[in-house]
Amino acid sequence: MSRSAVLLLAAILAAPVAAYLAYFLAKGLGFLDPPASREQELKRSILAALYALLVFLPVFLFGWERRWPRVWIAFGVVSGAALVFFAVSGLAAARALWILRRGSGQPVTPLRPGGNEGSLELGAPRDR
């Protein structure tokens, strides 16, 4: 078996393991649970945009520096479009989070432990 065939076989066998580990990590960190508040949803959007930036920016810059071969120009366009999309969505989420935290003038209080109401309460916590 040639070296490239061995690497292909290793990649085929490692892909489901890597996908399961990513799923296990995301589930353990709570990324697959529904967001408890708008603030948590915006934080997840910002984090996803940062990870996409870490993935797409080096690919785009490498291809730009190497002057994309003609076959790969479409890949470069898609990579650049994904980079722009995630940058815009991350900036929009960061702006919305800033407005949510600073705009109302009232402090945002987190949910009580064991509370499963699905949203944050504004102002002073209610006594139960």
C-alpha cells in the first residue's frame, strides 16, 4: 500500500472519531442545549464567528499569497465569502450584546440555580 493510500485510510477512519469528539465536547460544554437567554445566544454567535475566523483567514491568506491556481479560484471565493459572512455576523452579535448589556440601564441578573425559566430577569430578583 502506498503512503498516500495509508493516509487516506487513516483520514477516513479518523474523521468519525474527530466528529464524535467534537460532538462530545460541544455537548459537555453546553453548546447543544438551547440558550438560556439572549445574552448566551449572542455569546455563542461571537464564539462561532471567532472560530470561523481562525479557520478561514489562514486558508484565505495562504491562497491569496500563493495566487490561487485557476481550479482553486472558486474555493478562494467561497472561503472569502465565508470569512466576510462570519465577520459580519460576529460584529452584529457583539453589537447586539453590547446594546443588551449597556443599553437598558438596568443590571442583568442571571437565573437562579435550578431555575429553568429560559430567560434572564431584569432588575432586582423576585423573592419566591
